[in-house]
Amino acid sequence: MLTVSTYLNFTRSTEEAFTFYRKVFKGEYEGEGFMRFRDIPPSDNMPPIPEADKDLIMHVSLRIPGDHMLMGSDAPESMGFRVSAGNNVYIMLSPDTRTETRRLFSELSEGGKVEQELQDMFWGDYYGSCRDKFGVQWMFNCTEKG
């Protein structure tokens, strides 16, 4: 079953924001809580992460009322991000299958802009992102293998 979540990007305050949201919503973090940029395995395809950015939040998921998942990450300028009001919110879709993920990605990105092509990621999922022709930002994350 397709699930929908909200994804927030911050310049350098994700940990502070999500600590606040956890208190407000009395929710629980998924998995091990805060994943940091230092947890990204080295890769020839990615430049080294600056020391000042290693403790920033790469990803966090917080379950809030209504069985909604609030997710977030820091978006450091050293990695090419320019966060401003309006570009810091994504709708996260988590389809059950890669086939459905590709269909939704293809249709939502038509006439818009692909930010990151769908691909297998180091955390084990199939992921990509785009902006549709209306400027709405979408993330896709599928856990189905193969």
C-alpha cells in the first residue's frame, strides 16, 4: 500500500527541529533515530564530506499522530543545497513496488525536472526525486528489492 509522508529540509537545524517536534507530537523516531552524514560510506562518486558537516543530520523519521511520518534532513551548502522557504518541503511517496515507483516518478516528473534519477541507494532502497511542472517537490523511496 502506498504511504505518503512529509519531508522537511533545514540548513543546519534538523536535530533541534525534530527534538522540538518529538516533544510537541509525543512521537517516536523510527529506526535508530538520527542518521548523520558521517554515516555515509565513502564512494568514488561522491566528494568527501567536510568535517563541519559530518555531524549534521542526513535523515530522521518521526511518527506523528494520524499514522503520518514526518521526515527531515539538513541540506548543507557544501553539498550544493540552497534551502529557502518553499523549496524545503517534499511529499515523500513510498510505493510497494519498483514498477509503481517508476510509473509515479515518470508521470510526476513529466514536464518538470528530475532532481535525482531513481536508483539503488547505499541504505538499501530504490530512491529518486523530482519537481513536477507545478513546482511541487516529490521524493520516492521503495524498499522492494530487485
